Amino acid sequence: MTKNIYNKFGKDYHQQEKDPGKTFSKRFIVNPAMTFLIKDIVKNKKVLDLACGAGVFTRKLSSWGAKVVGLDISKTLIEIARNENSAIQFYIADAIKTPFKNSQFDIISSSLLVHYIKNIKLLFNEVSRMLKKRGLFIFSIRHPMTEVLKKIEINDKREYVLIPYFHNKKYTWNMLKRFETISYKCDLKKIMNSAVEDGIKGMEMVNYHHTFGNIINCLNDSGFVIERLLEPKPSKRSEKYNKKDYSRTSKYPSFCVIKARKI
Ligand SMILES: C[S@@+](CC[C@H](N)C(=O)[O-])C[C@H]1O[C@@H](n2cnc3c(N)ncnc32)[C@H](O)[C@@H]1O
């Protein structure tokens, strides 16, 4: 499903990356936090950019001196990555079953993959297998709270409601339309159902909700300890690119970035 959607919409997705207003979260929240944790430690290190997409962050890793390779499940995105980064090697594969040998990498960087995976234990086991001892897994994920926080309108006024947190269900959302507003014409039960289960036409993403407890315990079970957990907010200078996104993400959690070490 994910593979197909990124194959179909991969070019639009990559095109969208050029517009700072449309990729506000990635550009001003996720990437700065990933950069903060990774930039100064990758020089001469063997690095895998797992779920590298079109290779934009892979290129940055390379520019910071990493000996980096990229992997993604989407053929369309890997074709773009190869065209735009001829010096970097890219692989098409599923992140939970990669072609790499055991203990290959010093660092595995993975931005915005984990919420695409239902069984994160399989993913974390695979990452652990590929990492050297004491290796680092640095990844960003949709904040578990943002997945259960839904924007509604009551008498034209925006409010937020919490929907159920303790589950591992899939939910869908639209990448190109991005933040849908659920109008408060229905009862709360309907809001929950539409927020967790329903989708809208277009680049409809299927993601899986993971609680903090699940993420942390699965990392531990796969041999990791968490060294750092960031809940990044946008900088003031980003406000001019998208006032609405800036206002929301300055007040409510949107993503988190975790640095975990294989012990
Ligand atoms: C939101 S994009 C992020 C791309 C890139 N990391 C970035 O920050 O620009 C999510 C990526 O995860 C990839 N992906 C999703 N499920 C995957 C899987 N099971 N194995 C490998 N890649 C996967 C998608 O193809 C897509 O490129």
C-alpha cells in the first residue's frame, strides 16, 4: 500500500519538497532536529539512510562526510534519488528485510518511516541486526500525541479533541491535502471513527499508531537504550512560511526524534 502510494505520487511528493510552506513540518521541525542529533557525528562513519525517499537527507549526510547509502521501498522515489545523487548508492527494499549483512553500519538514520510500520519490533530487530555494537539509531516519528489530537470546528471556532490513545490501529490521512478539519456536525463517536479509520481521495497515507510505551519497550527489546528524545518546535523565523502550521506546532506536539544506542 505504502509502496504503491509513493510509487504513484512520488514525483508530486518530491516536487512539494521545494515549497517551504507545504513541507513546513519536515523543513522546520523534523529536519532541524535530525540534523542537530546527527550532523556532527557522521564524518567518516558508515551510515544507512533507511526509508530515504528521494534522497534529500541522504545528500546532506554525504555532505557532512558520512559514507552513506540509502534504502527505500518506493521504486519511483529511488529513481529520483539516483538521478539527483549519482555518487550515492541506493537500494530498493523493505526496511524490515534489507539486503545488508549483520553489523554493517555505525549509524542508521531514518526520518519519518516508523509510523508506516505496523509491527515496529520487526523493524527495530532489523535495524539492530545491521548496526555495529554501540551503533546509533536516530529516527523521527509522528508524535504519538499528534495522532490522537484532532482538530474540530465548533461554531467556526477551532478546538482540539483527544481520540483513543491505547491501540495499534491503522489510520489514514492525506499527504497532499494535509491537515484535514473534521467539522463538528456529528457526535464524538463519529469524529473518532472518521479520524482513526476513514480516508479521503488522493495521496492517502496508511500509518499505524504507536504509543510511547510501545515504542520505548520495543526499542529496549531489540537491544537499544534511548539516549535522547526531542519534541521539536519550529523556530520563530519559520513563521512567515506558514502561519497556521507555525501556530499549531508551537503549541501542540507534532513529531519526535529519538536517538537510541545498541548496547
Ligand atoms: C514521509 S517519507 C520520508 C522520506 C525521507 N526519509 C525524508 O525524510 O524525506 C516516508 C518514506 O518511507 C518509505 N517507506 C515506507 N514504508 C517502507 C518500508 N516498509 N520499507 C522502506 N521504506 C518504506 C516511503 O517509500 C517513503 O519514502
